[in-house]
Amino acid sequence: MADGTYLIDPADVKNDYDYIGDPWDDYTPMSHYGTHGGAQGLIDWAGKKILVSTERGYREVIPENGFLRVRDENDKQGLLNMSGAVIVAPAYDELHVWDLEWSGCITVINHNPRKVGFLGKDGKALVAPTKYDEIHFNWITGFGYTREYADNKVGLINQATGAVVLEPKTQNNDYDFWNVSDSLIAVRTGDEVEFRNPKTGLRASYDREHGFGEEGLMPVGNRDGDTQAGHENWKMGFINEQGVEVIPLIYNQVAHFNDGVAAVGTIVGIDSNEWDEWDVWEWKFIKPNGDTAIEGPFGEADDFSEGLAAVRNEHWQAGYINHDGEYEIQPQYNQAQRFSESVALVGTAGWMDFDNPYNEKDYGVYFGDRWFIDRDGTLNEHFGLIGSNEQIKLIEKASDAIKLLNKSKFITICVTNQSVIARGIVTHEGLNKIHARIDTLLGLDGAYLDDLFYCPHHPDKGYPEEAAEYKIECDCRKPKPGLLLKAAEQYNIDLSGSYMIGDSCADIAAGQSAGCKTIGVRTGIGLSDGKPGVKPDMVFDTLFDAVAFILNE
């Protein structure tokens, strides 16, 4: 006891206890005990035995979440309340009440074959353990997810009654379902998604859904006619978390609600020239009740973020408006994305001009104009195999070159062979520290790299300290173009409009293989590793000289 006195004196041998556990949980002021004779049961705080297993024919008694799980001589499990009254007679290979409090269900399992079912709080069988291999309860919706392994079938049952809500079907690319709100279940069959509210019986089908956003509303839509046609065949609106259509399907495209409004667009015509034709849009912003918040019309509109929304005017120039519909940032960009953490990505690659032949450079974000820059000997001093960040020293005016690129339309990506990984000289973590040192030195001068790609491999094997898994023939080690191709795929880069600059013929060969314009520099090894047929388009003394020349062209 708290005062140091014994509740049950260990010298009281007539009790014959082998062990007495701590009070089991907050459900009852009792403890689990065992005796030398093999009996188990409960003892209350006055030292009175409440239940003795051997007197009831049980091999085992285990307190669990305010109940007593028991096992009989046939190794079957059942359930008693804390007074010892039977709730579930021993009949199952496994019985669990860990989720009873929130699901209202007692999970039961039989083996050989293993099947899962569940009982109600009163012990009544709702779903026998004969059909399902898995049942997962959802305490929010009150429905259970079922799975049958043999045919990969999934379904849904009512946790309160055991009734089937969704008949089990094979789960694949053409069928699936999931909870989208406390009340709503989405069932996808082929390209169609049906929302069901089992509590109200509501069922509504759509060809498109985008998940719930702010205001508890989800964009949904249906297509009319040709499923391969463009936005003109779509009609879109919004449903609430109960599945009720609160904004009718009258728009050709809609965005999520953000900052209390949503952008919605309607096609009002078609324009064309001799090379192409395109939809003419009118966009505006609406409130959650469907009323207009900002009239527009805009040529295009994005979600609000941090109080601003990117929109296009009738000339397809992009800027940013506030909630009053006034421009905070005037239309002047070719591309403008949403604000995030007080910054936004904008592009100025050239305005769309429908009087000139189609040119990808004039449309959307222009993904050419990248500089791929070698590391050792081009950006930083060449010291052989660099294994420590202390060996990093930027080449004179390299920071100035990168800063010039940062201020221009060009994007800078470093591509570098780093066989120090394969040779066992440094780990990936150590190499990251070296690259962090480069970032720091550039940052001190107000410059930055947009990204860095490296090859850790080397083809030559047989050294005791090497990392064998990286001693391979790969596609990313320059002079192969793998690093450039990987960057191009990740960033959607037009390699024909990009530059590769380096101090070795391996750099030049990689750039040529990727289809880039190539520039050699006389720093580092100064192209001294001459390779037949490898000749850069231009050669400059330093990275800065090359950048300054190209930007001044």
C-alpha cells in the first residue's frame, strides 16, 4: 500500500501465490495472479480471489481492456466480464478486444484456414470467421473493409450489423474504393467514381474527382460524348462531405477552394490561325455557395495562396491578383506559379505570338537554356580525388559566373563524376558534405546551383578498399550522357538549347552525346585528356569568361 503496509502479506502462505501482477489497467482495481497449483484469476484490492481458472475449466485467464479473455482445455478462446459472467463461450482460435472500445466489435479468428470475423459487444456473431482473410474497422465511418486473398476481392460491411455494404469484387486498376469523408465512400469502377453515403442511401457517379479541399468541398465532373475530347466535353462542379451536389456541374474546369474561393473556367469559343487552334476561356472565382467572388474574366486562373492568385489577361500574360480582383503584380510573365513560403516561380521566356509559326519557346514554361557545369576543374580547383570538404576551393570568379547565370534566364545544373564513392574514399554522406561546402562558398557570394547530379561509379575493379557495388559499367559516368539525360527527364529540359561546359574531353563528349552545345575551359586539366573526334564548340579561359560571352551575345 502507499503507507508501506502489505495488502497481501508474502508470509501468508495459505494463499499459495506464485505471482501477483500490478493492477492491470484503469478499468478495474484488480490484479492478475497465479498460484503454485497452476490456477489463474483475479484478486481485488482487499485480497479476495474473484475468479479461479481451475474452478471454471479454463487453462488461462488474461485481463484485457476491462474483460477477461479465457482459454479452455481445447485451446479455444472466449470472453468473460470482470465479474466472471460469460460473454463469449470459448469457440475461437483467437479472440481480441483491443479495438472494442472504438469499433464496438470483438475480433475473432479461426485457423486452418485462417479466417477473420467479428462479434458485437454482447458476444453475438455479426460476421462468422469463415469467409474473410482480413477485416479492418474504421471508427469514423462505422464500416469495415474486408479482403479475400484468393481472388484479391475487397468489400465493405456495416460494423454495427455485419450487413454487406459493398459486395466483394476483385481489386485492380478497374475497381477500388476508399473513404473520402466521415460519411462518404468512393467506389471506382473503370473510369467512373461513384460516391455512396451508406447512412443516407445517397449514390452519385462522376468521371472525375479531385479529393476534398478547403470548405469541405470536392471538385467533381462528368464527360459528355467523346471521352478523348478536350475540356469542352467536361461539366464540373462541387459536392460536400455528405455527397450532396452544392455547386452544379456547369463549368468546363474547376480548381480547389483555397482562401475561401475557387477558380472556375468556361470555354466561350475557339480561336485559330493557320498553324493551330485553341479554346478561348473565361475564368472567375466563386464562393462556397456558388456566388461570384471575383468576376474577371481571366484567360486562366490558379488557386489563391498567401492572399494572391496567378491569372492571365486577354494577352495571355500572367500576373497576380488579390481578393479584391486587383493586380498586386502586373501581368508581365510567360508563366506564373502559386506562392509558397512567400516566393513564387515565374518565367519570362517570351510571349505567345499567334501571328508567328508555332515555336515551343513561345509557349508555357520554356525548358531549354540550361547550363550543365562540370565540378572539379571548372567550378572548383582540381586537386585529384577530393575526399574532404576542406579541399574545396572555388576557381577565381566562378561565383560571379554562377551569379550571372542566376540573374539570367539560364538554369545551372552541376554534373560530376565522383568515383571517390566507388573507390571507398568517401561515403555518400561525406560527398554531400563536400557539396554543401560548395553551396556555402557560392552562397557567401550570392550565387547558387539549381541542382547537382553525380555518378558514384567506376569501371575498374580489384582494389581492397573499394565499394564493390559501385565498381560497374554504368550509363551515367561521363563521357556517357546519363547524368544529362537524367536531369533532362527530371526537369523536362530541351537539351538542344543547353550548354555543357567542362575542363575535360569527357565533359565535352557527354554534352555532344546529349545534343548540347559544348564549351571547354582551360582551367583544371584544360582538355589535356584529348580524345579523337572530341572538340568543343567553343573554348574559353574560365567559366566566367564563357558565361560573360554567351550572356553578351
